[in-house]
Amino acid sequence: MSATQFDATESDRIAIDVPEGLTAAESKLVYVFLAASDGATIDELTDALEISKISLFPVLRTLIERGVVARDGSAYVPHAA
């Protein structure tokens, strides 16, 4: 894991390690959102991140192939590689 971090707010900071292999901004964004929310459905991701489904599916496929995200029913969840 790298030292890349996501700050939620000034008063309530959380640190999320982003896997080193993730270089694309959308991949990092989706991973951080899933890690911060302990998983989300496609609809939750598209609503929260304002990314279209047609753009989101390839990102999720890549994250699954790299072993950093898994599917749990209708939700996508962060998965320790």
C-alpha cells in the first residue's frame, strides 16, 4: 500500500491507503469511496461520484482484476490484496 491518503473533512480526518498499482484517477476515486463507505452498489457509486455506469463498469472490472475490490451480492467492497 502507498501513502496516498484521502481526507474526509478538516475535523474528521480518515486515512485510506490506496494500492500502489492504481494510477488512474477514476480508479483511485472509486477505490477510496468504496473503502470509506465499506462498499456500495452501482447506483450509489454513480450518484455519489457522478460517474456514468458505462464509465464505471470498466473501472470496477480493473479493480476486481487487480484484487483490490470484490463483489458481494449487488455491492462492490474493498478487498485486501
